[in-house]
Amino acid sequence: MLEEQIKAIINPKYPLITNLSNVSAVLNQLENINWCGFYLSSEDGLYLGPFQGEVACSFIPFDKGICGRSYREKKTIIIDNVLLEKDHIACSSISKSEIVTPIIKNNQVVALIDIDAPIYNRFNKSDAILLENIAHLLVDLF
């Protein structure tokens, strides 16, 4: 259902930020989450893109945090308990679990989809598949 909504709203004629803003609004419909959005790759790290939720980290170095790990490994990362992760960057004390999925174009990570939840063990393989499918839908916008 979310994939269909996203297919219906993305339009390559619109600016990237416009598309990602609406996609973050759709992702915000997921149950039991407290933050969702995008980090955009640049030459020096990951910059905050469109999101829904509390104020977030504006910049994440490639070698830090779960987003940095997803960027480096070019794969979806699911963290059941962020409090147990030594490299987790705590942007919000509410977040207990996290999923990060890279958007990869020409073998380069161009952005990340990042979602946090206020409960432990919120994300599973089905969520990973959903976000990977959404990443595939978005890749041509970059």
C-alpha cells in the first residue's frame, strides 16, 4: 500500500526535495515510529534531507552511526536496540530501534532512508524489503 502511494506521488519533473518531502510524509504513516526521513550523500558526509519528526542531526560523517554503516556497507541495517550500539548517534532520546536503507545509483549510495521507532525490536525483514523497494522507486530521481 505504501509503495503504491509513493509510486503515485513521485514525479521526476519535480525537484528532488519536493519528491522526498512527500515520500517522508507517506513513510510517516508507518505504525510505531517517531522519525523518518532521508540523509543525502555529499563529498564529505551525509546531510539531513526531508523528514518527519523531531529535530535531527544535520550532518553525519561517513564513518559514524548506523547511517554511516549503511552507507559504507551499501545495505539495509536493522538495529533492535540502539542503546546497545556503541556507534549509534543519539539524535533523540525517544528512539529505541532503527532501520536504515541505502538508495544506490551506479554502485554509489546517493541517499539513505532512515526510520526510528520509540519501541525496541520494531523493524524486521518485511520492513527491510519494503524500504528496499521504495529505494528502488526513488533511485531515478537522483
